[in-house]
Amino acid sequence: MKTDKILTYLGLAAAKRSVVTGSDLVLREVRKQKPAICVLLASDASERTTKQICDKCTYYGVSLIRLDTDMEALGARIGKISQVACVAVTDRGLASQIVKCSADNE
């Protein structure tokens, strides 16, 4: 997986204000927008968060990408000082580019 390229697209989405952070808000977006988004999950997210996000993404048919980066680096990439366990990209074009990039190397 090209993590650097995915994180670059994530930075662009953050600049466009097309990201949602935090597990509760991400789950709400998953329920609301279904396949138009993709969800990125940090490698060191808690087991509970990972299970919740994975289950909801599977149920609603949303693309889920598990990154090889930690929560601190994920938060820094979108301009947050705090750690971020999961991020939803709500821009349809950027979400499709991220999914395509993750599928290229799997």
C-alpha cells in the first residue's frame, strides 16, 4: 500500500474541509453517506474502535483502509494536534482516488 500517497490525498481532503474525525462522527457519516466516502483507520486504534468501524463499514458497504501509520501521524496529517484513530473522507473524488491507490498495491 502506498501510505505516503494516501496521506497526501488525505491532506488535500483536509484542506478542502472534506474530512470527519473521531469515531462517533465517522460512524454517523458512514450511516449517512454510505458508499460515497472512505474511512481510514490508524494502525494503533483501540480494539473497540477498530471493531466498531470495521463492522459498520462492512454493513453499509463503505471502503475501509487500514493504514500503516499511527494515530499521532494521522492527526498531524490533517492538521490536528491530538491523536486521531479514524478519518472519513467525504469528497467523492478524493475518496475514490484513495481507494484506488490502496487497491493498487494490495
